[in-house]
Amino acid sequence: MTDNSFTPSPASSDATVEETDFGFRSVRKEEKKNLVRDVFDSVAGKYDVMNDIMSLGIHRVWKRIFVTELGPQPGMSLLDLAGGTGDITFGWLKGGGGSAIMTDINSSMLSVGRDRAIDRGFVSDLSFCVVDAEAIPLRDMSVDRVSIAFGLRNCTDKMAVLREARRVLKPGGRFLCLEFSRVQVAALAPIYDAWSFKVLPAMGNLIAKDRDSYQYLAESIRTFPDQETLADMFREAGFSHVRYQSLSGGIAAIHSGWRV
């Protein structure tokens, strides 16, 4: 088990101020990574507990479906982007997959994941690396699978992430994304909105002592592309055989594409 770090080169200066979303706020593009890092520094210690509360435990079912879609097999390698506390990486290894690289841009989250890996005995065929998913420090065509679960919406340049995922995939490799998406059941929408914007921030304040971070997380879901838009982004990035599967009425969705 190895522990590496990667710091991307600083972006070149640009006279034009470019903005992006940070929840419902607009911020300078260069500011978003630090703002997101602050959120996850704050919630890292309570991340798993809050995930259970936020999804009423259903995220565990979604992740099991996601890992099954990844199709772990011996001899196949996985790059897990925004790996957080390790659920996808551990599912891959438990499912019989080959070597895995668990990454996250946030060292606090990755540290929690590394501790969980040690506790579970995952000490071989597993490495850790602090990685910005927009600039992956791997050579072209080097892994069989790339995954990102509940991380793409926090990235500043989502198209860059998709292109980087395709770049590092071997021909015949597959990229899968699990993310909150657009509710497709009309009767569910008002209940989901009330849960997201009233209950979750209050629970975040009570359990993690951080209302603002959970307000951002709820807002970031609403500003994320819907199922069809994200599928089009996959195609624009060069993926083939793109498809998606909505989960729990569209609360979440799994998108996938192949490098052929």
C-alpha cells in the first residue's frame, strides 16, 4: 500500500474573470476548489454518518448497484476518483477486482478512507493519491475502469474530468459515474425539496456542527446537469455506447461510457 501526492500546476493568468457555480452562488473558477476543499475538510469526520442520514441509507444500495456495474474482475485495474471514504474502492476489491488506486482532491477525506482500508485489511493491490480529477497524473490508456461517485458535481470543470477519464482508460475500458440527478417522479419532488433544504441543513448543524456545508451540498445537487445533459457531455468527451440508469425515481443516476 503506497501513499503519494500530486499537486497540479497553477493555472495560467487570464484577464477575463470566469465564474462557476458553488451551490446557488457564482464564484470565480479559481476559488471553487478551495471552497469545496473547505466543505469536505469540515464534514470528513462525519461524512459516512451524514450520508446515511441524507439518503436514509439508500446510498448503500446505489453503491452496490454501481460496483456491480463496474464489473470487478481479477487482473482488471480501477482508478477511483473522488474516492472519499472508500466505499467504491472497497466494493471493487471485495468483488474480486484487481489493483485499485483510490484518489481524492481532499487529503482529509483520503485520510479517512486510508484508515478505513487499514481497518478492513485492504493493504495489498491498493494505493492512495491526492489527485485533482481534472488533471490525472497517469499515462494514457493505463487503467481498465474509472469511477467517480458523488464527486463530479463538486468539480469545477466537469468536461475536463470526463476527458481525463477517457484519456487514462485502455481501449475497451469503461467510465462510470454515480451522482445525484434530477427527480423524475412529480409527486416526489416537493418532498425531496423539503428534505434537502430544510431537514438536511438542520441535521448537518446538529450532527456535524456545520449547517452551511450541507446547505451547499443540497444546492450543488440542483445545479448539476440532468440525466440527458450529462449523457450528452459523455458523448462530447468522446465516450461511446453511453447510457444511464436512474435510481430511486431519479434522485440518483449511474452514467457510463466506453472507450473503444
